[in-house]
Amino acid sequence: MKLMGHEAHRSARLHKLSIATAIAVFAAVLAAVLATGIAGAAPRVIVLGAATPAVPSCPTNCQAVGKTTGFQTNITGAKNPFVVSIRGRVVAWSIKTGAPSTKPNPQNNNQSDYDFFSKTFGGPPKARIAVLKPIMKSIRAGKPIYKLKAQSPVEDLSAFLGQTTTFTLDTPLRVKPNNVVALTVPTWAPAFAINQSADTKWAASRKKEKCNATADILAGTPQDALGTERSYGCVYNTARLLYSATVVADPNQSAPKQPGKK
């Protein structure tokens, strides 16, 4: 088992949703549409983070993301997969986790991988999603600063390890063009794929000089106070965070422009 550090965390693409999950997402989308009070054409639905499937590192070479907020900046062939291109609402999010071993590990004082991560990061695996606003003036100056605009409730992942799980939101999260939907991990989450392509990257809410040392990682905190700004100074290669977000576009707006078109 390993902490997120020198070996970059790879974003893993979610496998196909189960029938039950698909129904849950459909219900969330329908509720969002009904909430607008506008009848008409079918709503435009966008899944942020859709990409080629990847396999979580646990249990084989078990690694976990801990105490941070992060988002994928690149997945092979897809740049900025979690940047929003339309006005709308996040109505559901999915996370794909590995299953850390629960058997004693002689190489780790007979702790299981699950117990090691829970003890190291202060509790069972948990996650939520966050909506970030990039501070463009700072970013243009070379400082990757993002402001936390909204976030979902924290979900305990203990009962969902080793599978893809979708959480629908009772209160959808508003998003605007150029917002980023990130994954916040208050404790730890085995939602991580490794050994991905060299151009697969993700950014974490850590200062540039605090990226890899175990002590720095354990002392870190996610960005979870609304309205605060945080530097995303650590970028990790060849790894993927395994989550996605379902966005329902607001009605009566133009479709986003395709890359390369004016």
C-alpha cells in the first residue's frame, strides 16, 4: 500500500453504469428538468470525466488519494475533462473505487491495507465533489488559484469499495462555463488508477513545494470551506482520479463551441 506521492495518481474512467445507477441518474436529470418549469425538447446532459476505462490500483498495488481536493487536467486524448462548458447543474456524480485488502499484511505490522489507510488518514474512506472557479488573473500570472463555489455532501465510501457508485444530489450544484468539478477527499479514497500514459495528469490543492513528502501529504487538508481560495500547485503525471459528474444544461442556451471553431 502506498500514499499518494512520488507515484502520480491516475484518473480512472468509470465503467458502464449499472441499470440501477442509470435509473438513479435519469431520475436526477428528470427532477432537474421539472424544477425549471419549462417543457420542450429533451435536456442536454454532459458527463464530465468520460474517458477510456481504467482499473483502480487496489487491491493489487494499492494506493489511495488522501486529504486533498483534486481534478484531472488531462486524460489521454482529452484535455480539461472536468472543465464545464455550459450553464447548468450537477445532478449526480460517480466514483469508482478499488477494494483494499482487509487481511493482515506482515510487511506492515500485520495491519490490513484498509486499516492502514483508515489509521493514517483518520477515518474510513470518504469523498464529495466540489465546484471550483479559476481565478484567471492569478492563473495567467502562473499561480493556479481556484475559489470554492459549491460542494456536495460528504459520502462514506466504506460500503461501496470495489465498485462504481453514483450519488444523486437532492440539491443540484450550479455551474457556469469554465468552472471545474473536482473531487474532495477528507480522509482517503482508493479511487485511483496508476501507470497511465505520460500525458495523463491531475492537480491537487497543495502548495508547489508540498507535493510528495509523506509528512506534507498527511499534514494537508482538502479545500472544503466555501468562498476560500487555494493553490493547486501540485501536478501528478501518469495517474487518474476515478470519478465523473453528470451536468444538465440550462434551457435556451447555445451549444458549446467545438475546439478549433469560432
